[in-house]
Amino acid sequence: MEDGIRQRTNGGGEIPVAGDERKETTADAISRGKPTRNATPTRARGLDRAVEIFQLLHVVRKPIPIGEIAKRLGAPRSTIYEIVNLFLAAGILEYSGKGAEVFFGRAIYLYANDYFATHAVVRLGEEEVRRLASLTDETCQLCMPVGNKYAVVSMQNSARLFRIGSDVGVLVPIPWTASGRFFVAHMTPAELEAFIPPEDFRLQDGRKIDPALFLAQAKSALADGICIIPGLVDEHATCVAAPITDHAGRCVACICFIVSAATSEQRMRELSAVLVESARKISASPG
């Protein structure tokens, strides 16, 4: 992925919150009469707000005032203050910045370490990213799906002057990269249409990606075990990705190179072989 994606995602536009990505919240489930376990409408709305706060802080990636959180979420200030105070007491959030602003706290770091320690794909994937970047002198990334988007969870830049990369953790539309194709290759056209928002098929330069062609590319890539997509969001870059699968054969992550569009066919074959071998190694790991 490239700098253009980073600027688009962090560029101060609309902040996606719970419900923007066609996900039904707990409150929605209650309003539809769906059964929930040990949840009252008030508690469910509070949980939804808590998730929205985390999503907002992740997107803005900096401390912001509590009042600003309420404003951006369109929520009552009293509700947001109550939730934030609970998280402050638990160390999940903490005051930062100028003192009146809040952001993720140390407890989040500890929880993230627990996740890292118990998920082999992330742990081994990060090791492979560093190894492959050193071995090939190319920018290497580990990507994973997050809802109906995807994110880079680990990245090692090339040592060359020419670098292309994206921020770790930034949510990116699935159709924009080679990696994303593996995450939806098992879907039917109807499932794809229900899963990916129509606007995600439009690139930054205004070009549209045809969903039928996209799904055909995804299924072909899955059969080949490698996906090479040039010039989607940057005419100077090519994304090369291989799928990491779980024991059921489902793609749970991808390891990829971001290389110059001028890379030779021979070099591309060599890089593809390295990626496929690495992806198989991670897929075969226990845990």
C-alpha cells in the first residue's frame, strides 16, 4: 500500500463509527426483537457507545477531548463522560496530550501483548515480515481483515530510497489491494455485494473496480496461491500477496511485498516463490 492511502484515511474526513460498515449493533438486535443474553437496552446502548469510542480513537490516532468524542459520535455528553470515566478507572483509557484529552491506556497495551502471545499467525507473521524484508530488500507487510476492511498489522520498509508503505492499523477498503482479494475469494456475488460497501469499489483517483471482475480475480488468485496487482492506488507500485490460512483452509491473513511497478518478470517470480513458501510455513504452524 502507499502514501496516498495513508493520507486519505487520516485526512480528517468523516470518521466511521459503529453501524457505518453494515454491522448490526447490540442495540439494533434488540430493536429488531432478536434475542440477546443478559442484556438490557440501556446496557446494550452503553456497550455500543464503548465500541464507537474505541473505533473513533483508533481512527483519529491521537488524544482528543471527551467533549469532542461526544460531538463526533452524536452522543449525549453525560453518556460519554460516564463511559470514559469507567475506562479511565480501569486503565483502558488515560488522560494524555494537554491533560483534558484522552487516549488508549496502558491496559490496552497489556491486552494487545496477550493477543500477540497467543496468536501464532501474528507472532510468526511479524518475524517473517522482518526476515523477508532483510532477505529481499523489499517492503514487506502482514495484512489481516478487520470487519469489511483490512489493515496492515506489521510492516518492514525496504532500505532503498524508493519506499511505498502504509501506516500499521489504518483501515483500508478490501478491493484496493492484492491481499484483499484472498479475504473474499470464498464468497458468492451476492455475499460480496452484501459485505463490501459500494463506495469501496471506487479508487482514490475516481476509477471504479467492477465487482464481478474483482471476484473473478479473487477466485483465480486463490487457485494460484498468489496474487499480483499493479497500479491500483499508485501507478508506480505493484502489490504481491500470498494467503495465510487456518486449519480449515480459510484465509486469515496475507503476507505481501510492495514493489516498484518496474520490477522485472523474473524478479516477480522469485518474490512470489518466497512469499508462497513463507505463507505456507506460517499456515502450518500450530496455534
